[in-house]
Amino acid sequence: MKPATLVVALVSLGIAQTAAAQDAAGFPSRPVRIVAPSSVGGGIDVMARLVSPKLTEAWGKQVIVDNRSGASGIIGYDIVAKAPPDGHTILLSAGGYTLNPLLFEKLPYDTMNDFARVSLLGCAPNVLVVHASVPVGSVKELLALAKAKPKQLAYGSAGSGTTSSLSAMLLLHMSGVDMVHVPYKGAGDLANAVVAGEVQVSFSNPNAAITYSKAGRLRALGVTSARRLPLIPDVPTVAESGLPGFEVNNCFGVLAPAKTPRAIVGKMNAELRRIVQLPDTRQRMVNLGYDIVGSTPEEFTAFVREDMAKWAKVFKAAGIQPQ
């Protein structure tokens, strides 16, 4: 490169870096919206409302949660994919982010290319619960009842592209039982449905499962993680209840629209990682059954690719085809 050209290139780089720094320094310049592609009360909603007041405090701008449930979360993801890439509209993602491209042939957004991954915040298992009226006390007893009464039990899910749905699909595939699927618009609606007895079975987030189990309205039979949940140590894993290898976790992260300036993504990442390590936040997350993560954008992207590859193999083995 000629000296004059090199000088121009260095000056241009310096200008770009200065502009990026100014973008980050001025962010946010107005209220920030966290789109939660779930109904109120679900795991996504709970996580969004856990971090939003901390972000408001740190940034001095209101950070609001906007629940956009339905269509397996696709509505919410599409809103953020098409939002201006300035960091003022972001999304709290969950398992549906990596599952939807495997479950649906056509999506209105590109999973990898339409989003900037900011940080993976934490992961939690689901809890297999039954309505208090169902006469079973274990996973084995539930499967025996389902085999004796094929298609007479109904299981609810928070939507087809959610880990509650995936957990049930794996349960049916690995056990050979047949139950009727009733999808809802989100985890909050699902929890209300199983408590009301609209469906007999569901895989719920730990917060709802534990709360309603303690009240005697649901009965917890198993957790979907590889090890027992410390909050309910007497409840075995589904894997140790007769389905070895069964494991499903729901991981929550923050996404921004693609082309959001790297400096702004970096500023959001640093703040989110700080927040999940705060003592009160950590305690709250542990009480909700979450394993705390707090990742870099690159680590989040690597996780997404690994998770999609993992479930693609599982779906292929189970004969699950995209709709």
C-alpha cells in the first residue's frame, strides 16, 4: 500500500472507531424495549422483568418489557429482526430461537443472519407436572396410565417451537405413549391451563411448577435436566425415571437486530454480564431454578450453532419433520 493510501485508510479507520465510540457513549438515547415472545408469567417474561429494572437503573432510560406471544414466539422474533439496528429494540430469547428453524420450513426471519447475539444469561430445566386430579405419583406411573389410555390424556405446551413442546415430544418418542397436544400462546397461559385442569400434563418452568406444587394444585414428577434441581431435590430427573439420556434445558439470552453497531452490542453485553453477577440477581435466578451464564457474543453464537446441531440429530433420529 502506498504511503498516501495508507494514511487515508488509517484516518478512515480512526473516524469509524470514533463514530462507533460515540454511538456507544450516546446509547441509549431514549427508552429501550425488550420484546418478550411469551405471555406474562412465563420463563422469558420472568427473565426479562428481572433484568429490565437493572438496565433502567444503569442507563438512566426506561427499559420496558413488551410481551408479544403467539406463533411459537415467531411474532416476537420477527418484530426484532425487522427493528432499526440501534439497540433500542432487543429481544429476550429462549429455546425457540434454536428450535424454530428445525420445526418450521419457513420463517419470516433468518435465525443466524437477522440477529446480533448479545449475551446468554442463564439456563433452566423444565419440570414435568400433572394436575392434582391425575392419579399418578411418578413418571413411570404417568407413562403406564398413558399407555393404558392412549389419546385420553392431554398435554399442554407453550407453543410448537418451545422447550415445553420439545420435552413432551421427546417423552412420547422415547416412551412410545400417545397423548393429545394442546398448544398455548405462552408459558404463562400454559401454567394457568394445567392448573385449571384444561390439560392433565405439561412441562412447566420451575417457578410455576414449584409454586403450584407447593399449593397442592399440581404434582411435580420429574425435571428435564441431567441432574436434580436443588430447589426440589426430592423430584427425580426424567432420565433416572426410566428414560436414560433424556435431557432438555431452556436457555435465555438477549438478541438485537443484525447490523446493530458492535460498540452498542458490547455496551449491552458488559451491562448484562454485570447484572447477572450481582448478588441479588444471582440469588433471584437461583431461586427460580436458573444456572447463571453471562456470555460474550461469540460464546452465545457458538452455543446457538452447537444447540441447533444437537437437536437436528435428535429430530432426525426421532423422525420429526419440519412443518
